[in-house]
Amino acid sequence: MTPEPVRVTFRGRERLAYRSRYPNGGVAVCLRDAEHGAFAAWATLDTPHADLKSGQIVVNDFDRTEGMLEALVRAGVVEPTGESVRFFRQALPIVTLRVEVPEYESPGMSNGLHASPRKSFTLEPDSGIEL
């Protein structure tokens, strides 16, 4: 049985959380508009060099998505681990998914990642950029 999308209030608007996959197999979570279904925001970032355990994700909680962690915790979607990963001078929170989030399947697409492919980053460990 497919789980129902979880309602998340982010920046005063009702959103629905969906799961997808990054090209490297990592779990992605996006928010879509609860009324119209349009893409709203990426709740996660693909950080291939983060040492994540099963069920863990990195929350995209800076810049335009600041407040995402609080919204996901309030909705019961995630639980903070107290750990973080350095990503472009930001300390991004590592969290554990608390609920099963349904997979988003777009007509004609294999997953929902087509909405913003720029959110997938691959950095070499010795690139001089602090992760």
C-alpha cells in the first residue's frame, strides 16, 4: 500500500512531501503545492560525501529554504540527529526520516528530479571546498 503524502506547512503554505532519488541513488525529498501539485522546494540536498546511515538525509535549510528543518520536524517527517555536514560554508543538518514518504512519479518521467537538477552536487574530497 502506498503511503499518503505528509502535509508540511512551509513558509505559511501547505505542501506535500514526496520522495525521489538522486542519480547516485541517494534519497531526495521534495515539497509540492498541496492544492495544485506544482513543485515548491527541495527539502534535501545530495551530498555524496556525507556519511549517512540508512534512513538519513541532509536537509536543505539555508538561503531560499531556510526554515525547512523546523517545518519538517513540526510535521513529524524527520527527527534531527544532532549531526551536520559542512556544505559550502554551511552546516546542514543530518536527520532521520520518521515516516514513509511516498515516491513522486511524474507522467512520462522516471522520478521528480527533473524539476531542479542543479540541486545535485558532486565535489572531489580534495577540491579545497569544505563539505
